[in-house]
Amino acid sequence: MFKKIITICLCLIIFDFTRAIVKTCYHCNSIDDPEKCNPLNTSSIKPTECSSLEYPKNNNEANEKFVCVDYFFKNDTTTPQNIVSVTSRTCLKVANNDNKPCDEVNKDLMSKYATLIKCNSCETDNCNANKYSSGILHKASTILIGVLMFFVSLQ
């Protein structure tokens, strides 16, 4: 019985770990691609390899990971007539222990005189396809697999 429980735990840990390895995300914004990015048209925009995008150099790159983000912001330029609302989707490079990637997005937008309205981040490939990209399906499936494996091990 103890061996079965250990096996179940190891399987769940391995399955849950797979969600943290993001390689591709959708990459677009509603200014450059208004008809493709908001709402996202997955038939006309293909996922982008996160490693192919440019990021600021960091001395601690070994402890970084990619996450997908989709966010909505207002560009607060000089006059009210110039305020533009933008939806953006992309990869973001963050520290492995960073649980709040949207804080990085907000910091970057503030430096460009923009206001973040809404932001979602997720840790599975291409998960930034819609506004509900929190990775909840992966978490729910991890729990479901654990429960099923538990009941199977009882027999």
C-alpha cells in the first residue's frame, strides 16, 4: 500500500511539473493586428517560440522561466483624444520563483505611461489564447488524476 501511495505522489509531481515548462505562446497586439489579436484568431496567428523573442539580458538566466501573458492596457499619452486601449499577448521571461508575472507587466507599462487594466498569466504552452488563461484546467486535471489513481490503488 505504501509503495502505491509513493508511486501516485511521484506521478502527480511529474504531471504537475510539466505545466511549468512553457515553450510557445501567442504573440500579438491589437494595434498591429486588430482583426487577429482581439479576439485572438488562432487560425491566422500561430504560436511563437518564446526563446526566439528578445529579452533584457540578465546575469541569472539559469533561474528563469517563460510564462504566457495576455493583458489589456490603456496608453495614457498626452491628450484624452490620444488614449488607446490595447490587448497584448506574449511570452514573458521571469524568475523561477516569480508568482506574479503581471507585476512585471505593470512595472513596464508604467515606465511607458500606460495603465494596466487586466492581466492574466499562465504556465502551459499557448495558454494565453483567451482571457481565462490561469491554468485552472491543468490544476483540475492533476487533482482528478490523483483521485482516480487513489481509488484504483485501493482495489
